[in-house]
Amino acid sequence: MHDIKFIRENPQAFDAGLARRGLEPQSSAILALDAERRAVATDMQVAQSRRNDASKAIGAAMGKGDKDEAERLKAEVADLKDSLPKLEQRERELTAELQDALAVHPNLPEADVPDGEDETQNVEVARWGTPRTFTFTPQEHADIGPALGLDFETGALLSGSRFTFLRGQMARLQRALGQFMLDQQTATNGYTECATPLMVKDEAAFGTGQLPKFSEDLFKTTDGRWLIPTAEVSLTNSVREQILPESQLPIRMTALTPCFRSEAGAAGKDTRGYIRQHQFEKVELVCVCKPEESEAEHEKMTKAAESILQALNLPYRKVLLCAGDMGFTAKKTFDLEVWLPGQGAYREISSISNCGDFQARRMNTRYRPEGAKGTEFVHTLNGSGLAVGRTLVAVLENYQQEDGSVDVPAALAPYMGGLTRLVPA
């Protein structure tokens, strides 16, 4: 949600930010709507004030015996009573239209975000790890996975495409990965574990930016709730409509949850294998903090996600997204892309975003600085720490052996019940 005051004072900067997102200027239309709303609000206040004054004047006129003046004032009050509901209704309509106009446009990119239209113009910041040298031609996970318990056929039989049934050692590996990530983010990186609802109301999906723009990418229940596409929705909205004390900030939360996405906006992408599913598990990281803390928290969250890849010894690269490739609510985003030897490419495994006060305005979440009377909007951040399914894919491809088996990373040993290698059935 954008700040109308900022647009009034900086219309050119607002349009310039949208232009970097590939969008046409919007400030003129928004400010015209704002001016009309403010004019109607002024007319309404004038009418209310005049009605009150005229009502008082009726008694004074009657006291003086001036019946004509009293009748005139009564007629004026009656007219005002008729016109005020229309003004109030118009003011509500214009307020809603303005809120909609402020809500449908994406967040403005930070100054240090590179210009660009798509992922080809993202900027690599760093690399970690050296891709393994194989003595054989490495295979993709979709080829070695079925013999290890990654059952695409049963998943499709039960639920259709982009669903997978995991069996035995593969199910154990996925559970181990999720638990390892959660333990790392809580015990080592300082995030508080949460267990959240998997279904949310419209207000929550709006608060984090999924509604109204991305409704087609979500699954909706018959009673009007939305299945969460990420725990970001429930974690971030846990502070919605609150005024937080400064002493409570920053709030760092994490959750391991199933996530559900219809992938309407990703038709045709990654249809083979376990990369892009309608149902998957993810460890989410969320931070709610003061504005001056958000840049440092962004770096902290990125390092928390990186720590998982480093512990699993999975080579990756860190990428700063260009303005045209960022998510709707983000003002700055780092992607972590893990090396997949079967594909011979780096693929996204985590996206860590600083949203500034964009989501906070949608949720009406503020904090009160100590000693201050007024309040300020908080900043929110979110990121994957990590996507469990994609990490499983990375483990399969990076730790595969020539005979089709897969070694278990040493960091997962405490979670695998003594299993050190996945063996083909």
C-alpha cells in the first residue's frame, strides 16, 4: 500500500519508481481522485457545521418571535439533512476508490536495486562453494528420484499434475530437511518457532499483497478462506491492526508449513519433477522491525537462509534482483540460487525481501517509539529458509552416486535415524 502523502509531495518520484517496474505513470490519476475525495470531505464538513449552526439559530429566531426566519432555517436544515447522506456516501465511495488505487500498484524499488525488465538482468553478488566434479554424467532428480521413493505417478493419480507422493527413505529425507532447517533458524539464527493456520481470511491475504492482484495463484475453500501460499501470510499478519511497543521490536518468526499454490501465473514452467508443485513444504522467515533496522535485518535474514545451504555443503550464488523481476510487495530482494548439476544450472531456492512499510500500511501495523505520542508504520521482511522440496532436489542431484544411490549430507545425520545413504529400490 502506498502513502498518499508521499505521492502528493513526490509525484514525479512515484512515477519514476513505477517506471522502473515497467508501469505507466499513475500519480495524476491518483491525485485527481484524492483531490475529489478531499473536496467532498470538505463539503461534508461545511454542511455538517452549517446544519449545526442553523439548528441552533432556529431556537434563537423562535425566541425573538421571528417565525419567518425560523421557517427558513428549518427548510435549510431539512435540505442539509437530505444532502449530507449523499455527500457521506460519495465520500465513502471515493475513499474506497483511492484505497484501491493505492493498493493495486507494486512497491517502489530501492535506489540500489538495478534497473532491468526480467531475470536476465539480475546482478550476481557472490558465490559460495565449488560445484562437484563428477566421474560420470550427473542425472536430474526426476530421473533418479522415482527409484528412491519420489513417486510422481501416484501423486498425479491421486491429485493431478504437480503433486507427488513420497515413500520411505524419501519421505524421511524431506522430514529431516524440514526439521534441520527449523532447528537451525531457531537455535542458531534467533527466530521464534510458530505454528500457524493454513487457511486465512481475505484481510490477511490482502495484508501481505496476495489479494486482489494474485487471487488466481491461490486456492480458495468453499467457505471463502484462502490456503496459504507461504507462511509469510499468517506470520506477518499476526501483528495486523496492532500498535506495537518499541521494546518488542524486532520480532523474528519462523514456521515450517505446507504451502499451496495454483501456479496460474507459471503455466508451463517446471512441469517435470519436484521443482514447482501445487503443494510443498517451506520454512519461512519473517521479521517485523523499526524502519531504521530493516536494512540490517535484510542482511541477517539472507545470511540465515545461506547458513542452511552452507551446512548442507550445497554450492549456490546470491543474486540481487532487478526492479522488473521483484515481487509485488518488495522494495529490495536477494535470491539464493542453488547449483543443480543434473540441469547444469543455478536455480532459485530462496527469495529474501525487504518490503519496507508497504505491507504494514495494508495491515495497519504501527509501533510507538518510546517517549513519543505519535506512531509510525513498522517495516516487514520475509524469506525462505528454505523451500524444503527444492532443497531435497538439490541434495539428490549434488549427492548422487553412479549406481543411483544418494549420500545423506552429514548435517542431516541426527535426523535420519542412522540412514547415511538412499538406495534405489
